[in-house]
Amino acid sequence: MPIDLGLKIESDDEAVSFLKAIEGVNLKKFLVRKERRGRKGYDNVKLLKAVLFARMNNVSETRKIAALCRHDIRFMYIMNEERPSHMAFERLLVNYLQYDIDYIFFEVTNHIASEMSVNKSAQHIDGTKVESYANKYSFVYKKRILNARRRMFTKISEAILELNAERGFSYPCQSGYCAQEIGYIAQYLIINANIRMYRNDHLKMYKVKV
């Protein structure tokens, strides 16, 4: 007997949230109306939902999407337990879409963001996926940002150790730095560089006079 997927999936599951979020999106406007010959095929709207949900989970290969519809309860829930082959998804992407799937994905994302009043000009590092710049389709992720920041702090510490060794400074090395701390060091180095240049110019002038 078929399982009741509605009872198996939690109400706060991302598949349920995804379907609720796109309720106000007219997905049919992205589809081309074509006559089907032979037996009735799969519902293109449901196929498109499965493709968009797969994109949300960083899956784009049609064979993988077809496999998910057979083995992943979330995709089974979206497809109402239908199991389309990868060729069904291929036909959808090649023959029945008016726009590129990436364009549709970002259009749907923008709609969801506007419905949720998401500020797309802000960056988040709490795991929330939102656009880092308004009207641009680049996403930021918590793990990527934290790793980049960690590498930057390591490079700053290496540069400070080098400065201390070569110039006799005693700047402390830390696991993290704020912009103000780096600004103080940079300002001090600039002032010292200008002083050295001033002294060198005067020494040259003195030697010329002598």
C-alpha cells in the first residue's frame, strides 16, 4: 500500500515550505503549450516544481532529479509519488520551457523574497540564502564567508609577525581583527613611511650642499 507522505513529512520541512512559498507563483506562464500525442504525459507544473526544488538543493542533472523522485521522500511528496524518468525532465527543459531554467529559478526566488519582505541589499551569515546585491543573482553562504574571513585573519597575522620581525614592532597577533585595529596599524605605517621619506629627502639635500 502507498505511504501517506503528508503524515511522514513534518510541517516545517523545506519541501512543505517550498510548496507554500510558490503558491502565489503562476508557473504556467513559464511553460509552452504544446499538444501531446499518444498517452498523457506528466504534469509539467509538477515537473517544474521538482526541478526548482532540486535547484534549491544544488542539484541540476536530470538523472539525479529522477533518482530523487524515486528515493527522496520530499521529491515524492512534490510529485505525488509519480516517478518520471530523466527523459521526462529533459523534455520539460528542452521543449516546454519559455525561458532558461536559471532565469525561472531567479524569478521565483525574487517573488518569494518580495513576499517575505527580504532586504536583498543585506548579507547574512546565519545560514540564510539571500541575494548579496539587489538585482544580482549571487548568493552568499555562512560557511563560505566564515572560511574566507578565517583565511584573511591568518594572512593578517602572518603580515603582522613579518612586520614585527623586520621592523621591531610589537603588534599583537589575534585570532580575529576588527577594521579599526587594522586601520590603526595601516595609519601608523603610512605615517612612519612619510617620516622616512622626509628624512631621506633632507639627507639627500644635505649631502648635495656639502
